[in-house]
Amino acid sequence: MPFSYTKLIRKGALKGILGGHRGWQVGLFILVVGQLLRKAVKRGSGVVTHSQKIPVGEGLEVLHQRNAEEKSLEDE
């Protein structure tokens, strides 16, 4: 069975916070702080899904698809 942070965090939240078990509270705290540190120390800028150079003076407009659909329905 593979190790799962999510299951441990869920179990720690249930037994530690809701159940009041001190050991699970400490374990939950250590897991959450560990995850935050791992994300903060992670090298690199993340995955770039799209990259495009924009000339000086030009702009880029980004619209959420659902809002565009709602706007077209309002216009009708």
C-alpha cells in the first residue's frame, strides 16, 4: 500500500481536531507544515503551459469561457 499524505491528513484531522487526540494533533501539524515547506522550497517556476511574447504597446485580454457564454445569453 503506497504512502498517502492526503489519507494521513484526513485521519489526523478527524482524530486530532474532532476527536481531541493529542498525538494526532501533533502529527497533523507536522504534516501540514511539511507540505507548506515543500511547496515553498520547491525549485523552478512551475509548469509553463503557454508562452507568447507581446510587443510593446499591445495588450492581452483573457476571458473566462463561462462568463463569455453568460454575456452572450444576456445579449440575446
